[in-house]
Amino acid sequence: MHICHVNLASGFSGGERQTLTLIQQQAEMGYQLTAVVNPKSPLVDALRAIPQCQLVLCRLLILETNLGGQSRQRATLSMFTKAELS
């Protein structure tokens, strides 16, 4: 089974700790794992230590537009290549 976790927070607190613990346990159980993580998060370094977990670095951008007096928000995901992060 392949499981994908998504955690786009830039910090590290309860939710990120829970994600890390769950991924560690699933890796021990032999699952194939992918984690979509914010490149600025400390979670990235912790997940790099888990060989069964493939990392996808991604940032969530909230864009706000004002069309005809109506404000709208739109979420966009930005993926990064290794070269862009260097």
C-alpha cells in the first residue's frame, strides 16, 4: 500500500509531530510513503531520516484578488525541484 501525507505548515508543532509519528510507525510496518511538505518546515529534515518516505517539497500560496469589489481567495500549490531549493 502507498500512503501520501500532506502537511504544508512552515513550523513544527502538534500537527507536524503527529504527522512525523504516524509516518515513522507506517514505515516500520513496511508501507511505501510519500510526504508533501513545505520546504521551510523542520519536518523536512526529520523525514529525510526515513528512507521509506519519498519527499515532495511544495508550498501553499494564498492569492487574493479583488474583482468588481468582491474579494476572492484562491489557494495555489507551488512544487519545487531540487535545483530551485539550492
